[in-house]
Amino acid sequence: MTQLVFATHNANKAKEIAALLPKEFEVLTLSDIGFHEDIPETADTLEGNSLIKANTVKQKTGYDCFADDTGLEVAALNNAPGVHSARYAGEQRSDEDNIRKLLLQLQGKDDRSARFRTVITLILNGETHIFEGIVNGKIHESVSGTNGFGYDPVFEPENTGKTFAQMSMDEKNEMSHRARAFQNMVEFLEQ
């Protein structure tokens, strides 16, 4: 069995991914391997942050690993908040503050098109592989729905008529940017 470290402390996220991977892979979290260092996300792209996280884990632990980074890219804001999505309104990382700032920035703008993008970096057998998942959609003018987290209450994926926050977790996972990126990685690992 090949052990792969997912650069996260979130056991539920790891379990979700483990269920998708071929049986010969065992997914471990940073907590599982006793890695508690803070990994600085200092790049100005999702690809860069994903690579920093994966390289740090590989260099410090020796484990093959994968890391992801996700951002909301809004066309009318030159693809902001992008890599700064989690801290868009400041270091406190408040979903409500981030949404409030986003809606304020979009006031008076006709183009509300946006996309969620996830980038995964996999380091396996000394080689680095990049996978991406994208969901196109638009930003609502107000909050709708109570499920999910982050920008889910204002992001409506194309052809759905509802925000991520109005969907069940299963509905969202079937079409999410993260699910698409991980599906691309799974297909690669199955080869």
C-alpha cells in the first residue's frame, strides 16, 4: 500500500478523498504524521501555494503527498479575490466579512460572472503533477442558503439556479471545483 499525505489537518476532507482513491493508496493527514508546523502560503497564485505546501511536506517528512489551494475568481474584479479568498477582508478569515466586502466591491457592476478554481499539486515517486478543477457561475446580489462555507451563499454555479449554500453536500460535491480537481488526480492515479 502506498501512503500519501494530504497537506491538511482536516480528517473529514481526507476521508472524503480517501474514498475516491484506488484501494492501493492510504491517505494520511498532517496530524496523522505529527506535522504541526505552519506552512506559509506566500505565493501570488493558487498553483504557487499548492506547490509550496506539497514541497514543504515532502522536504520535511519524506512522504509522497498532495496539497490543494482554492480561490474564487470574479471577472469584474480582475479575478480577485483569487489567491487571497480566505483573507479577502483581513487576517481574521471571516466568511461574513469576506462576503460583505465582495458584494460591496460588485455594487453597480453588471458583470457578476465568477469561477471557483482548485489546484492540486501531487508529488509522487519524485515527480510533480498539477491538477485543476473549475466551476463557472455568478455572484448573487445577496446571501442565499445556509449550507456550506466561504462564498457558498453568494456563488451560483452555471445551470443550477441556486447557490452552493442552497445545495445538499452531496449535490455540491458532485459538481464542485474541488471534486473536479480531485477526480482528475484520481484518474491519473488509476492509470
